Amino acid sequence: MTSVFVAHSPFQRFIAEHMVAAMPEFAGHRTMLVLDMPASDPGGHTTARWASVMVVEPPLGGSILGAGRRMRSVISQITSHLSSDERAALFLSNVQWPLNNWLAREISRPPMARRVTWCNFPEGIGSLRIVHPDLRQRARDPLKSLVAAVGGSRYYPVRGDLMGLERCTRIYSLLPDLLPAHLAGKVVAIPGFPIDSRATAFDTCIFLGQHDRFVPDRQRRLLADRAAQHCAGLGYTRRLFKSHHYGESAVQREAFAARGFEMMADARPIEQVMLERAVACVVSFNSSALVHLKMMFGPAIRCMSLFADEIGRYGRTRRADSESVLAILEQSGVEMHKWNPSLSPSTHG
């Protein structure tokens, strides 16, 4: 049996490593890890757990422009690996990623459809929700498909939900109870993590930076200032700021530095960091890491979401989608602090 994992972020690499190491079903599998992400990521990967590791350099990422030749080469290598065994499993997350999109198409057609099982594995809160393309996305997909004619990567209009949860055969999940009930028959629970509570730093709070470039400049600064002041007022003696792996605006880092927060240099996903240096409290806006940490630590850790309702007003997120994100945060035990526009930064706390 061959199992291939395609990871686009340090968190996905971490989860793939954990699955292969902790789940008996992978014993004896020929496992391959495909990293479509910067090879210089300090988190690294443990090659001892993989029969082979393929680093896409430079990463294909989310762009299809001018990527046709490179994408065909990567697809060829992955499908060759999948075809080398009588049975295989391909682990993808979001089928909007160009590499995932093309691979999902390849394994859905004969002859690969008879031998390759399409599996979904976590990519944040999106992996817990059924979200279908809106009118804008449906209009853009055919345009993306035309890019292949001018040297771009092939892109196939997304059928079903954006993550591929409805079309895949198996869904591997950290939080199976939070998935829609109609998917229960194909859900496989990912086992928990060993936690040593004696190593927990009970005097420490970490704020996780959030990708925020879709928020207007003025509101971005106000959100950052209020969040920094709120965290500073929680009473923890050591306060840290950890950047998002996709990056956030300098506004967030500046706001927290002004409140005396130390900037963390560790670029690994917070879920991985916390296995080694657990802290008392983790705060962010609407980060999926808050949900993951509650799953890992339960009541032993305080997780807090600040102003997720306000953040959800911006970008391309539909109102119903924003409300479902808030519901998942709350159901997992995350403390919810809603936005209050009547407060100024000097009085918030």
C-alpha cells in the first residue's frame, strides 16, 4: 500500500507526520510526503518516517500563471508514485490549491480511480465545514481553466464543496464530532497527542498573529491595538507574539511590541510548539489553531478568540460562513470575546 500526503503549510506537514507515526494503519505503507511550501521552513520534517520526501522548489502555491510545465512535471512524479502499487491513498486538503485541484481530477478518472483512494486531511477550520463555491468563485473557475492555453496550469472547476469533503472517500479529522452529521460514515479520527502537563508554563500567554491584509488599514490598526491591550490586561507575566506562517501585517507586530510582547522566532506551527512548551493561554482572532489546541489540551489550556465577529465582516467570506466559524470556535470550548465598537483602545481591557 502506498500513501502520499500533499502539504501546503507547516501545520499540514506536522499533522501528516503525526498521522503516519501514531496510526497503526500506516504500518508497512510506502509513505511519500510532498511539500508544496518553502523548503527553508525552520520546522523541518522527519525524513525517517517517509519512504521519500519531494520538495516542490520553488513552491507552486496558489498561482496557476506560467506554472503549466512545472505542474505537469510534479503531477507526473506523484502519479507515478501512486501507480507503483496495487493500492494507494492520496491525502489532499483544499481542492482550490492548484496542485490539489489537478491531482483530484487525475485520481477521479480511470484507471487511477479504481486503485487510488482520495482522502482528506486537516487544513484548519475549513476542514470542518461544508462551503460551496459562491457566484464569484463559479465565475472565476472557467477563467482559470482558460489559463492553461497560455502556459498556465490546468484548473478544473470545483464540483461539490471547496475542501473536497463531499467528493473524497475518507475524511481524517482531529475533531470528528464537529463535522456535519451526513459525513460521519467516512470520517476517521486522528488520535490525540501525548501531553505532559508538568511542562506547562502557567505564567505565559501567546498571541497568534492572523493574516489580515483583507481588513481596511484603519480598522486593522484598531483591531490590533485593542487585541494587544486586551492580552496585556489578562495578568500573565510573560507575553509572546507568534507570527502566522503566511504572514500578517506589520501593524499587528508593532501593536504587540508596544505592549511589551516578545516576538517568537519559532516558525513551527503552534500545535507543534505546544507539545514541547505548553503555555497557560493562547489568544488570536479566529485562528483554527485555537480549536486544535482545545482538542489537544482540553481544559488544561485557556484559548481565547478576540473580535472574530468583526474580522468576519471583511474579505470574501459570506455572513453564513462567518457565523459557522464562530459556532465551531464556541463549540470547541474557545472563549469568545465579541467586538464592541463603543470602546476606545485606551479604555478596553
